[in-house]
Amino acid sequence: MPRLSRLGRRALATRHEAVAVVTMICFVTGVIVGVLAVLSRGEIEQASVAAELATHIAGLAGQHQSPGAQEILQGIVGSQLFVVVVWVLAFARVAGFLAFMVVMMQGVSYGFTTAALVAAFGVQDAAAASLVYLPQALVLTPVLLYVCTSSVSYVCSTLNGRGNAHGEAGFRRYCGVLVVAVVCAAVAGLMDVYLAPFVARQLL
């Protein structure tokens, strides 16, 4: 019996690792698609995208140094959107695999923004301008990948038609994933509210 238990744990670990690899592939694919989406545009369209991004950074720089409660709440709630959606998808059974698409969409967003920064400011200045978005992305991206991996792994454990193979204990662990993710995403949201405008002001 103990041997079967060890084999079972190893199988679960292997499956989790495989899901993590697929999650990363989806994210990287999304980044590449986002970059190509900018590069495939004509010069006029690229200039338009670059102008919109420059305007957004200028708008951040013009924000009040002390954000109000509504701005703080919007930043925190906004940062939770993809995380909560991916977590909830696990309860949609087969549809839970759409979590991979959510991760890819986020990758597209990052790739598009990165390419647009380069188009707007050039490689050297884009590196500085990326600091407006990079810190919170470095917090939010691992969280999203973590939740997606946990979500799809949870889906896989329910596809045998007998419910979650780990029972109540597995559900509690999965709820713990949400708690960790929500806290980290809230930190990313606060960085977006406080840090991004500060960095934008230093650049302009």
C-alpha cells in the first residue's frame, strides 16, 4: 500500500510538471504572437500604436501622487481578473483547459506591449520605459502560471468521473492556491497604482 501511495504521488508530480511545461509554452507562444502582431503592421500603424503607448505613459505621469481609494480598489480588483478566472475554470471540467488560452492571451499582451515600447522609444529608451510595466509583470506572471498549472492539474484529477481524486484535502489545497495568488496579485495591483506613475514621472 505505501508503495502504491508513493507511485501515486510520483504520477501526480509528473503530471503537474507536464502541465507546467505546457503552461509555459502557451505563455511564450503568446509573447511571440504579441511581438509579431506589432511587427506585422505597417509603419503608419506601428507609429499609431507607439503614440497610444506614449500617451498612456504620459497619462500615468500626470496622475495624482496620492491615489484615491477608488483608484486603489480598481488597481487591486483589476489585477485579480485573470487569476480568478483561471482558478474558477477548474470547476468547468473539460472547459477548464481554457486556462491555457487565458495564459496565452496574457502573453500576447506582454509581447505586444514590449514590441510597442521598442517601436515608440527605440531599444535603449524602451528598456527604461519598460520599468513602468515590468515590476508588476514580474510579480503577476509567475502567479498566473502557478494558478494555471494548479487549475489544469485539478481539472485532470476530476476527469475520471468520480470527482476529485484527492477529496476534501485536495480542494483545501486548491483553495490555498487562490489565497496565495490573490495576495500576490493584489501586490501587483498596488505596484500598478503607486509604482507605475512614479516611474513614468521619472522618465518624462
